[in-house]
Amino acid sequence: MEASFRSLSFLSLFLAFLFLPNFFFFCTGLSDLRCIDTERHALLTFKQDLIDPLNRLSSWTVDGDCCHWLGVVCHNLTGHVDELHLRTSYPEGDFENGEQYEAYRRTMFGGPILVDLQNMTSLSHLNLSGNNFNSSTPNWLYRFSRLEFLNLRYNNLQGTISSAIGNLTSAISIDLSRNELGGKLPRSLGNLCNLREIRLSWNKWSQEISEILESLSGCLSDRLEILDLSDSQLHGHLTDELGISDMAPPSFWNLSSQFRYLNLSHNLINEEIPNSPVILFALAIDLSSNHFKGIIPDCLMNWNNLVVLNLGNNNFSGSIPASIGSLTNLNSLHLCNNTFSGILPSSLKSCEELVIIDVAENRFAGNIPSWIGHRCTSLMVLSLRSNYFHGHIPKELCALTSLQILDLSHNKLSGSIPRCVKNFRAMATNNISNEHLNSYRASIRYGEILPLESALLVIKGSIREYNTILQLVKSIDFSKNNLLGEIPKEVTSLQELQSLNLSCNFLNGSIPMNIGTMVLLESIDFSMNHLSGKIPSSMSSLTFLSHLNLSNNNLSGKIPLSTQLQSLAASSFIGNNLCGPPLKDNCTVNGVKPNYENTTSKDTNGLEVDWFYVSMALGFVVGFWGVCSSLLLNKPWRIMYFQFLDHLGYKLKSIVSL
């Protein structure tokens, strides 16, 4: 028994010594591995032809290990270069003529892609996006049979895509958007059976949409999740080429349940949407800014997974079908800038997940439905601008506690503004998405719904983009209606408001006296009303105010003195009985009495105390004597302080003498 135990112990010890080095090898990974010489040489040659204005590739040295170079990732076991990331971070949005764009240009790589990297046969990730490689797509690119992720977005690539792209059989994601590519897409794209995402937007494809969809058919449609062909000058029709009339659409439309996002926006597609029996499982469909016409077909109501539907900026007409209520997951509905008519269907009550309703610039009529306030409790954006809605603003809208943007301008509304407008406070945004929209911009990535990132609002007479998450209501526009009564005092409780437009109505009474508490206001437009009384002195506290229009009212008295108000144009105050800068009337003629509201206090019947200067003086006194008194009363501290000064003096003296 003892002998067998000793034999087993000896065998265990022998096996431990045998496999222990391998164990440490696998645990340490790259610690003892160096990159392959041929691949290091290929990368160095590639670097020689690059324009690198900031010398970002300074770590790429002849005697260095390329596995530790910037942008290079090696395989843990083989040492082959597995990933190459030379992306330049580009700012989003419209930035082509600003300092931000110039700073971006100074950081990006450039030059033609001339060097052959085909020796890097193990490459699985290649990201050269956001640069200026002003050449055609190199032929060696199509030889990476193991390449899974290819991103050449935001370059200046030109020419056509070779049919050899069908050799990228392992490709999962291809992004060639934001380039100058043209010609026709090769049919071999349809053979990439593993492809899940293809983004080809912002190019110049000289094809009809039916040709492209046909070239993408095949095994590609088995796993495809995202297809983005927006802003690509696509044209043509859908109906006949798709074979809808024969009830046998091509295989592209037989997409799997994994499909999430289809974007054909900002093209020249001209036809009615075919009433096809095809059922798409997409979460988001964007067909905006084309030339689609006709009515919304019933087939769209079969796509009951839809979260985002954008048909804005087309030539659609007719009414919204009642069957839209079957889209119970609908989150964002964009139908703006068409010729839809009728009333908003009550079947939208079923869409309780709605966060955005944008039906601006159509021909909808009738009253604003009260059920919006009862059922659409998650609503954050409601835009009914430029329609034919009439009647009163329903009080039920005040129940929309998440509302952030409410645009009812350019309608035929009448009556007074509900005083419960103070309840228009917004919660933190969640689950808002779309892409390339006319009024609201956000992003969809891999079909997931992301928070609202920005909004385009009309402020100060121009379109402004907010690209941070909106937490509270920022803008109210009730202009060009038939609203009566006074401006509700409760509106001043909207402390995050930046734009307030009540122009072109029949409002009377005075401007709320405490309007100055809305310290973030940047734009106020009360013009073309019947407001009376004096301009509140608190308005001089609006330090962010850069656009003010009080013209054509019945206001009187002196314009309060402040840096902001006197810097505005005189046209902001004309059509009233006002005086003082910036008007030429200095309040000493025509019997106009000066307005002393800004210099006296109603509570104290004396001069108004400017607490800013008082607090500044108190702060100086407390700070100064707080230090000096401690030195006067505490002898050890006083000695240490002067020793410190003597030591500092000797230091400075020695430096000067040197």
C-alpha cells in the first residue's frame, strides 16, 4: 500500500513538472511572444506612405515589437496581427466649416492606400475610419478571408467596389459610408452569408433601388440585421421590380427575424409603398426624404415589431389608417411634411409606448385629441405644427409629465393657455430614436434604441442644435394662434426654459413680474399681442438673453437698464409707448415719466441692495482677517510663516544669481 502511494506521488510530481511550463505559457499569453517579422515589415512599409501630421505612430520603430504598437492587436497565442485600428475620432453633426473640423483635419491620417498588407492573413478587424485615404479601395483588401469587421467610414475613397468583395466570406460588418464611391454594387455581396451589418450611406450609387435590393438577395438575407443605404442618390421604383403584383417578392424581402434596421432615407425613390404580404421584423424603418406618394399601405401595419417609423418629407396623402393601433411597440412616429389629412386616429391609443409624435406640416384638422393626455403617458415630443387643428388646447395635455417639446404653432387654436402649463415638467429622457430626421436627431446602432442625443429647435430666428441629453422642458412655441387671456404666472416655474414664443396671438395683461427668475432664458418673443403695463425690472436679470421681441404691444414706461437689454436692437421694442435706450426717446420728452422700478425696492421703499457686491466685500474681509488674525494671535504660526518667507527669499536669490 505504501509502495503504491509512493509511486502515485512520484507520477503526480513528474506530470506537474512536465505540464507546469505550458501552464505558465498559456497564463502569460503575450509575455514571451513577439510579432511575426513579415507582418512587422509590412506595417513599417505601410507607415512610410502615411501622412501622419501628429506623429501618432511614433511607437512603430524598426526594432520594436509590433504587438505593442499603437493600434495593433496581436493574437494571444500565435503572435499574428489580429486587429489594426488606425481610426481618427471625428466630431458628429454639421461641422464642416468650424474650428472643430480644422482641429479634426490636423489629426487624421492621409495619403493613398498603396502598400499591400495581404501578408497579414490572420487579420480579423480593420478600422481606418475618419481619415483621408484619397484613393480607391485597394484590391488586396478583398484577400482577407478571415476579416470579420471592416470599417472605412469617413474617408475620401473613390471608384467602385470590386466583385472580389465576395471573397470576404467571414465578414460580419462592413461600413463604407461617407465616401465618394459610385457605380454599381456587385452581386457578390449577396454571397456574404455571415454579414449582419452593411452600411453604404452617403455615396453615389448609380443604380435603381430594385437592382441594389436584388444584388443583396441570397444567403445574405439569412442573418442581416442592419441595412443603411441613405443619402446615396438611389432612384427608381419599388412596385414592378419587386414583383409585388405577382405576390412573389424576391428573396431579399424574406428577411429573418434578426433584421432590425432599414434606412433608405434621403434618396430619390419615387413610387407608392407596395402593399406586399411580406412581414418584416424590423425595429426601425426610415423612408424619409424621398418622393414616395400615395397612402400608407396596410402591409406596414403587419410589421408589429416596429419601434421607429419615419415617413417624413415625402408626398404621402390620405388619412392615417386605423390599423396603426396594431403597432403596439411603436415608440417614435414621424409623418411630418406630407399631405396627410383627416384626424389623428383614436387607434393610436393602443400605442402606449409612444415617445415622439411628429405630424407637423400636414393637413390634419379637428380638435387636438384629449386621449393623448390620457393614454400617451410616455410622450416627450408632440409636434402638431402647421396643420388645421382648431378649438381649445385640451387640459388633458397637462398630464404629460414627461413632455419636453410641445409645438402647436401655426394652427387655428383658440381660447386661453391652460394654467396647468406649470406641470409641463420633463423626466429624464429614455427610449427615443431615429436617424436623419427633419426636427429631432438621434442615432440607432445595431438596432438598439438609444437615448435622445440632440434636438433641432428654432431659437432666435435660426435653427439650433442641442446635442446633450434634454432633462427638462427647453422650448415652448404657441405662436400664430388665437390664444386669449393673460400669460400664466405659472410659466415662470419652468426654470430650465430657454425659448418662449407666444407671438401673434391675442394675449393681454402684463408680462409676469418674476420672469427674471427664469435665468436660463435665451429667447423671448411676445410680439404682436395686446400686452400692457411696464417691462418688469426683473427682466434685467436675464443675463443669457440674446433675443427679445416685445414689438407691437401696448407696453409703456422706461426700458429697464441692464447690459443685455440695452445691447438689443431698437426693433425689439417698437410699436409700444416705451422710452430709454436702445430707443432714441430718452424719457424726458412727450410727458413720458421715467420708470424707476430698476432703482428702487418696493419692499424697502429705498435703494435696491445689490447683494453681489455686498457678498464680495464680506468675502474679502473674512478671508483677509481670517489669515491675518491667526498669525497675530498664534506666535508659533507667525514664526513658521516668516521662516517660510525667508527660505523662499533665499531660494529666489540663488536662482537670480545663477
